[in-house]
Amino acid sequence: MADKLRELLIWRHAKSDWSNEALEDKDRALSERGRRNAKKMADWLQAQDLLPDVILCSTAKRAQQTLNRLCKDCDVQVFNLDSLYLANLSTLLTELAKVDGKRILLIGHNPGLQNLIDYLRDLPLEQSSQVKLLPTAAIAQFIMPADWSELERGDGKLVAITRPKDVQTQTN
């Protein structure tokens, strides 16, 4: 039965650069801190043997740059989706229902990702707005049911949320 379980990794894009106010939101790149944290978390995913089978990524520049810290030419299916840019809960659930894989990585934006985490955990609404679980570059890891084509509230089991500050940088 355990082999039928699946994993969902939810990775919020790393910190973006706000220095150029003339840029459209979707075109904002990663800041220096964002580039460091995205690389740190990408290295952590590899070190933990958590590389996905399928990646769904927002087309926003900062999300794409976060993805590129993990892999530029991934040996997995990568779907770059406009629909994930600032997606709400309903859109995220719809896009997840379309993919198949043992471990899916979703790279996107808050508040949608936070809402997805709260939905999968079945967190009461009054608690969800008080706690920011997913700061930039953080990764939430869920164990999911075998069939997630129609996910219901509480269907996910949160394993961990790992933030860049939680990860020790390896020194050689």
C-alpha cells in the first residue's frame, strides 16, 4: 500500500528583487539573497534525495529562476504554466489533478501556496491567516493519497516545512 502513496513538494519562489519599480510583477527577478536561498534549497532537495518526477512551475521570472537553481535541463517532466502565476487554491488543485507522478514539485506564489497547504492540512480558517508557514524559498513536503485527481480538505499529511534558515550550508 505504501508504494501507492505519492509526495507533493510545494516550493515558494525565492526572494525577489524590488529595486526596479518600473518592472511588471511577473518580470521581477530574484534578489541576491533569493539566488543564494534558491541554490541552498535546491542543494538541500538533492541531498535529501527529494528530486521530483514532475515539476509544475509558474512562468513568473522569479519562479523560473528558482527552478533553474535546481535544474536548467531537468531529466524530469517540467510544465511551465501561466496559470500558476499568482494562482488561487482552485487553480492549484485543478493543475495538480492533471499530472501524474510519484513525487510532484510545485513552484509558485503566496497566498495560493499557503492556502493549498492549509487546505491539505485541514487547518481551520481562523488559524490559517495568523501563521505564515511558507516564507520565500521554503519547501513544504506532503504525503498524498494515491489518487489526487479530486483532493479534499485534509487529504495531505504534512511531513515537514523546511525554510532556508533551517538548512545548514555545506562547507568543503
